[in-house]
Amino acid sequence: MASRTRIAIDCMGGDFGLRVSLPAAVNAVRKSPELELTLVGQQTLIEQQLKQDFGDLNKSILEQIIVVDAPDEVTMCDKPSIALRHKKKSSMRIAVNLLHENRVDAVVSAGNTGALMAISCYVLKMLPGIDRPAICTEIPSGDSHLHLLDLGANVDSKAGHLLQFAIMGSALSTVVDGIESPRVALLNIGTEDIKGNEQVKLAGKLIDANAQLNAVGFVEGDQLFNNKADVVVCDGFVGNVALKACEGTATYISQTLKSEFKNNLLSKIIACIAMPVLKKVYKKLDPQQYNGASFLGLQGIVVKSHGSSSVDSFVRAIEQAKKEVESNMLAIIKQRVSLLVEG
Amino acid sequence: MASRTRIAIDCMGGDFGLRVSLPAAVNAVRKSPELELTLVGQQTLIEQQLKQDFGDLNKSILEQIIVVDAPDEVTMCDKPSIALRHKKKSSMRIAVNLLHENRVDAVVSAGNTGALMAISCYVLKMLPGIDRPAICTEIPSGDSHLHLLDLGANVDSKAGHLLQFAIMGSALSTVVDGIESPRVALLNIGTEDIKGNEQVKLAGKLIDANAQLNAVGFVEGDQLFNNKADVVVCDGFVGNVALKACEGTATYISQTLKSEFKNNLLSKIIACIAMPVLKKVYKKLDPQQYNGASFLGLQGIVVKSHGSSSVDSFVRAIEQAKKEVESNMLAIIKQRVSLLVEG
């Protein structure tokens, strides 16, 4: 039992709550016999729903699932400060508490991002040597992907924070992608040294000078997709705007395509013919494909699933957490950060 | 002659120099008999090329075109400071000088953005009451478009600067789109008042409190395309990254579509059938469609055409400058800014 990877699921979070989190949990344990999931939420509801939808679960699967009651929940509209102070019996808070008490190895939640970050920081605390947490996600790039951070845990990041993000993102890429020396770039408004604001220019020098990092300079917004880096670092305000701008563009294009294809009978017929190809493209670009944003810098592994995750993409978030646990990501980050402090 | 709109074209700038600027100039004067274009660049080359490609231009067209010699040029790689100090005989500098001397009403250039901004600020100076210039462009939004600024003239904009950008963007939307009271939004990482960095939160209050502006609050990156605003204001670092991230996403999607359609014989056939619809969509999204970034806040109208502009999109940039001149944009901005100073 000790070798099992134990993950707590905040079952009530996200736009769909149990309707997505429970089937995702069941699918995840079916795929991984070494996984133990602690489902945190309204116990009677969870047990009822499990029985109703998965009454035929065999004993070995049920042994991988534990239910922990949480009478309250954090809603998508709760302010982080309110969630932190007044929702101590919420599924989110109890899941994070379980991690802090070492009763699980990681937490996955599709709930309110701000609340999850506030609760995680308060309960778990930062890793030694890290000043601020960062949110990191994968985006497609070339035929592969890259890790973009920070996506909004911070605003007004200083150069030293950006260096810490670089170390953490690089460690994540090593454990998740198996790349020994991931290429680390800074997001900037030009590729020359003179471009950018003071923090980014200084961070560029710090990252360049750090022997642990494989620095590849600056990338611009339109180079995110060109496979120029494995990790791209930026302030949370910039990263949040950039990621959402990308998502907005993709949505706008797919809507424009759909409306053009619906324009008249001929284009409707063309749409039917083109659908298999279009579906392949949509799938490649689907943000759900890249689900599972990692909260980095905390004394514990927390993975945020999209609020509107599908079952499959929630499973991917669980698998992301599992990978981070099993590859010992926290120890690697700790070790690299300690070099930073010493050096 | 006095009622003509006089525009200087930096003919040597951009990736294609005369190959694009000359046919664009000829097309623009053909379309608008009230336009007078001053072509600035290597005179012998320009005259040779005009004769060779447009030997049959009739007299009235030729009367709309003046050539002014400029022996030097600013390259796309020149640092702004070098261009400003050492390229005083460049086509870009001489075009801006002509504007300063009131021999033309506006300048259009496809050259080096940083150099054009540096030279324009130095020669033309800022409008009274405006501390910093801003670069503004149109992007598609819903069935219409919006004006996004700043796109990189500044980094680390303070709240007061963002308010000035809002005033200028709003004036531009009024003169270009004919919207009396354009909806002005601030780009942020959430729509609640507590979200964002200090500058953006304070700018939100300043814009809200300004009686001239029709403030509609915050928009996030993915809402840029939802027609929630006519003008969206942000710091230049953020705007530059956001715009390029959008362009990068669009390019990535179109490349993915193309490569999927080329995958095998069947998908190649499907591509041929779907091409008319796809072309319509590409055209709608083509950044060339939205060519013509306005430099706002200067004592003169300067429009930047994409470095890789096609002839048609260069013509659009010229028409953008013409519209700004004929609608008296500078006077409108001046008047609105004076209210700001008084109020």
C-alpha cells in the first residue's frame, strides 16, 4: 500500500462538480492500479452517485477509492479571501489539508483558481528559497508542446521571481517530458537585449548566467508556437493575457469556420466532407488536451483542472499530478533551488 | 490644391521597399483624386521604377505624385537610437521632417517600428497634455473590430498613461468608425475590481470617473474577440505580447489545417472542395486586412504599415492616414486631452 500514489480529488469544484469528477476518478483508477484516490466532497452524494453510475465496480477498484466528507464547497464566484477564511469545511480546503497532513501526495481540483491558490499557499506554504508560487500549463508548440508560466498567480513579478519560475518550469519539463536540459526562454516584446521592461531585461541576464538553465534568450508572442523553447517564463499578468488571447483567437477562428460552413447548402455539404480533417485539427488545438495546470513553488503538488473540464481531460489532470508525484518533482525543484540560494 | 490631403510615404521601408510602396502609392492616388503623395526615397530609383512599371500613368495621376530624394535608409535591423542619430538623410527621417515642416499632413511607413517611433517623437514632439505616445491597431472582434493600444511604444505604463491612451483610442474610434461614444475597456486578468496589478486597478477607476469616456470595465484576453468594446487599453508590453500571441495562434491554426489537408490524397481532395470557404475565413483573419497602426499622442499623424505589407494592405495604411487627416483627428484628441487637464 505504501507504494501507491495517493491523490485527493476536490470533487465538488468546477462547472460540473461530481458529474465530471466522479467518472474521471473511476476512469483514472481503472487505468492505474497503483493509484489511490481520496474523493473529497459531500459523502452521501458521492456514495449515492458512485453506486448509481458504477454499481458494478469490482472490489479491487473500490479498494483504490476512499471517500472523505466535506459538507461545504467553494463556488466559482467566491472571492479567494472569503474562501480562505470562511470555507474551512469545503471540499477544496479539506483536500489541501489532507495533502498538508501527508495523507495524500497531491491534490487535483477543477474549482475556483484564485481560491485554490490562496488556500494552497496558506496551508502548504512555499518551498524554501521560493518567494512566490507560479501557475504553469502546457501549450502546443510545433509538433510538441511547451510549459508557460506564470499564468496569473502573481502580478508585478521581479527579475528574481522570473528566475525562480525558470528553475521551477525547467524542473517540471525534466520530470514531465523527460528532457534533461530544457530550453528556457523569457517572453518579451523583441528578441534583442535592449527590448522589454527592466524586470525582463534583468531576468534575461540572471537566467543567462545560471549554470543550471539552458537559456535560449527571448521569445515574442508569435513565437510561442514555433518550438523555440520547452519552457517560457513571464509575469503572471502577461502570461494570463497571452494564454487567454491565444484561447480567444482559437475560439474565434473555429466559430468563424463553423459559421462560414453553415452559410448555405453547398458550404454545409462541404463542411460534412471536410469534418474528419477539421475534427483532427480541433482536437490538436483543444485546450482540454492540455489540461492540468501545475501550481509550482508550494510544499505540495497541486494540479488545477480547467473549470469546464470534460471527464477525459480531468483524467489527464489526475495523471499530471501522478507524474509529478512519481517523478519526485518537489525534491528536484528543492534541490535546484538550493543551488540557486548557495550560488 | 490646398484642399488636397498630402501624405509622405517612406518608400524604402519595410521588407519589400519600393516593390510594395510604389504600386501602393499609384493605386492610392488612382482611387483618391484628392490625395497628394510625396514619395521619399532614392529619387533616381523611384523615377526609374515608376517609368518602368507605370510608364502609362496619365498626367493627372502624375500631378498627384511628388518625389523627394533621400540618399539613405533605415534598415529593419537598425537600433532606434542609431537611426535617430546617424540616419538624418534616410527616407524615414526626411518623411517625418516634411510632416514637421507642414509640407505634408501625415506620414506612412512600413519601416522599422522602433526607429519610426523614436524619430517621430524626436521631430514631432508630443501633443500638449500627453506624456507618452501609443501604438494602436484594429483587430477583428465579433462582426466588427476594435482598437487595441498600446502595442509596444511604452513599457511600465502608469495609470495616468493608460487614461491618456483611453482618451486617444476613443477619439480614434470616433473619427475612424464614426462611433460617437465608443465603449472603452481595460485589458485585465479578471473582470472583478480586485483583479490585476496596481496600475490597471487605478486606471480602471480613472477611466470610470472620466465623463468623456464610455467605460465598460475590464476585459480578459479571450474576450478581445467578443465585441465587448470598441477600444481596449493596456500597457505596451502586455499589448505587444497579446497581439503577437493572437497572430501566432492564427498562423499555427492555419498551418495545422494546411498540413492536415495535405496528409493524404483524400484530404487533399477535401481541401480542394473546402478551399472557397477556407479562403473566406483566412481573408477575414488576415492581419493584412487590419493593416495601419496609428502612432497616437504626437503632433502629427504617423501610420505604420506592417513590415511585410502587401500592396493592398499598404494602400489601406495610406487610407487610414488619409481618414485621420480628413477627420481632423489631432484637433479632436487635443480638445479631449485639454478637458482632461482642466478637469
